[in-house]
Amino acid sequence: MPRREWMLLPIIVLLLSACETALSSPVLVAPSLPTYHITVQERAIEELEEAGPACPRDRVEPGCSALKLFMDDYGALRARLRALEEE
């Protein structure tokens, strides 16, 4: 490497180190959860009660409900998001 390029190396290192930030706690931003009118919630309960049991994640069995599996996952996700809002 020519001498001129070697002279630039300390300057480049100095400039790059200025971009380093201090360690800090990450900021978690939870998306807001939609709210549903009580009549919509009641209808959803009726429909879910009519569905069969939730399907396993890896296969479809007779009488199982893929939609119920998705709804169970959605409910768990909503619970985790609510927990983030409480922190």
C-alpha cells in the first residue's frame, strides 16, 4: 500500500469511531391493537364454538379447524402485545 493511503487509515478509523453510539436499552414500540364492538365479539364466539377443534400445526385432520388454530395464535399474539403495553 502506498504511503499516502497508510496516512489516511488513522483518519478513517477516527471518523468511523465517531459513528459508534453508547449502549442503551432498546426501545420497543408495540402496534396498537384493534378493538371490536361487543356484537362482533359475540358473533366471533358463536362461529368459533361451531368450528371443530384446532388443527395441529403440521397437518389437517378430519373435523379440525385451521381457522381456529389461526385464531388461537392470534389470541396469544394479542396477549403478548398487551403485556408489552403494560411495561
